[in-house]
Amino acid sequence: MTKRKIKRRTFILGLGGFILASKIKNLYKPSQAANYANRDFAVVGNSPLRDRFATKGLLYGAAVSHRSLSSDLPFANRVAAECAILVPESELKWKALRPTPDRFSFAASDWLVNFARSQGLLMRGHTLVWHEALPKWFATKVDSRNAEQLLQQHIATVVGRYAGKIHSWDVVNEAVHPDDGRTDGLRQWPWLQFLGPDYIETAFRAAHEADPQAMLAYNDHHLEYDTKDQEARRTAVLKLLERLKSRGTPIHALGIQAHLRGDADRFNAKKLKTFMRDVASLGLKIMITEMDVTDQKLPKNIDTRDRIVAGSYEDYLNVALEEPAVIAVLTWGLSDRYTWLESQKPRKDRAPVRPLPLDAKLKRKLAWNAIARAADSALKQ
Ligand code: XIL
């Protein structure tokens, strides 16, 4: 073989190895199924999640959409039975509220706020500042001259409209992104570009002014696993919260999204516990705001899959509910009938995904048991 051929062969072998290694890294490890195979997910009694959480001084709830709630009565009934608090999945995002730069469209969010009130449920607001779900016009119409006024006006109008009716607002969502390379770990995006890092504080102050009663939260994701990336995110989020608190910003809580992966093997109870303690020591409450467990890479067998999903819920919530600063747990949907993961994290085998407490027929699954068990074993607050 010529030198050149050998080089090429080594290169191809190396590339093959690299591809294989990254595939293996993403493969589900059977040890996780073994972990949960013998777990007893038994639950005492029949009472709904809202009651089990309420007994401990906690709130349980779910994200809902105008479309599902208004068109599916059996589903709406299950929501009202299991939940004490709701959050609109998309209806309060800029894309939904701002069809044009000078118009607001509140029909769907008004409907949801009224639904919650008519059922005696609390309502969260999600979200005033986020780099996703922006209307198309945002890219061309916002610049450094009008950014501040636009942000202030948006928050004053939206928060003002529902003042007194919202339990808590996710004022800013996912503003931390250490990959962007800034020393403060903040995401590089238009609001930061136009207003500097203080846009976060500005948003909180505007929200507080528009509804002094609402609890104001900073909400973020990827905060639980023991990886380099998530460690950097935890550090940056803590730094941001410390800074906001030290400047007297009206911020009251951290929202931890908790979109979990059933195939993850990097859950580290100790890291999560320490992080929550650190947040609590700043005088902040904590809400688990968007919990679900993707089964995208789990085995097809439904019992195996449901056990791993349930085990992931239980392991996580056992840690979270030990922290006295945690006041609420919301799942990102209630039933597998309506979940963003169907399109976001579909399975290769096309089997319907099963990430939520109720199945697509609205029946309680092991994930429901897991959440109920975590609440039942939590200490009273
Ligand atoms: C998701 C919704 O569930 C989807 O329907 C929509 O298409 C995209 O947004 N983190 C968040 C939520 O803070 O707003 C996202 O909601 C899910 C991830």
C-alpha cells in the first residue's frame, strides 16, 4: 500500500470510529431499565395530584393550550380535576400576542385566564422575554432606538391586562447560554445587543410595576445533569440571580423547566440538591415549571418505557420536594394526547410518545403514580 492509501485508510477508520462512538454515546443504556424494573410504583388512595400536593402546602399543575382545552371536554375535565395551577403553552408568547408591531391579540389568552378563574385554578404567565416564538416582524422592526420602549410597552400592556389574576410570571426565559462565549454566560441576542445585559432587570422592574402582586420568576432549562455544559449553566444562572438580587431587582423565584430525558444517565441528585440550596439561599422560591420526560430513545416495550419515565420523575421530584424553597411542580402538558414532544422528540419507530402523567386515553400511568408518590412522601411545608 502506498503511504497515501494508508493515510486515507487510517482517516476513514478514524472517522468510522468517531461516528460509532457518538452513536454509542447516544444509545440508551439497559442498566436504566434494570434500575426501575423492580420499583414498586404503588400509590395509596385515589385522590388527584392537586390534593396530594395541597396537603404538603404545594401546587401541582400543567401547561395547557386554548385549542385542546376549548375543544376537548373530557380532557378539560381531567385538567380541572388534577391541577391547581395552569400555564398557557404558547398563548402569552410574543408570536401569539403580537400579530403586528402595533396590535395585540388577546383572544386565546383571555379565554385561558377566564377558564382558570371559572374553575378556581391559579394561572401562571409564560413568557415576556424569550429568544424563540417571536413574530416575523421582530427581526426587521426592532432596533437600538425603539427596543427599550417596545419592551416596556409590551410588558406594561400584557402584565397590566392580567394584573391580579396571575400567580407568577416567567418574566425572562432562557437568557443564559454559556456557549455564546460571554463571561457572564448570557445569551447573545437582540434584546442584549440593543439594551445590554440590563434588559433583564428592566423587564423585571416593568413587570413589577404593572402587577405588584405577581410572583416574578426567571425561568431556564438544562440545569439538572452532571455534564460540563449544564455545570456552566448552573454557575451562570446563579451568577445572574445573585446580580439581580444584589441590585434590588423585584425577582422572587427561579423556574426550573426540567425537560428530562428518560435515556439520561447523568442525573446527579447531589448536584441538583446543592444548586437548589444555593438558589434558595438567595431568598428565592423555586418552581419546577415544565416537567416532562422524553421517551424518544427508550425501548419500544410500553411497560419498560413507562417504568423508566416514571422512575425519572420520581428520582427528580424526590430531590426537588426535599427543598423547602420549592413551591410548585408543573408538567408541560397533562396527557400524552397533547404533548409538544410528539413533534419535538418523535420516536424512530413512530410509536406514540408517552412523556406525561396521563396516557392518550386520559388514564393515569406510572408517571402519575411517581408524581403522586413524590408528593405523598414530601414533608409538609
Ligand atoms: C414549546 C411549546 O410546547 C410548543 O408547542 C411550541 O411549538 C414551542 O414552545 N421551553 C419553554 C416553552 O420555555 O415555552 C416551550 O414550549 C418548550 C421549551
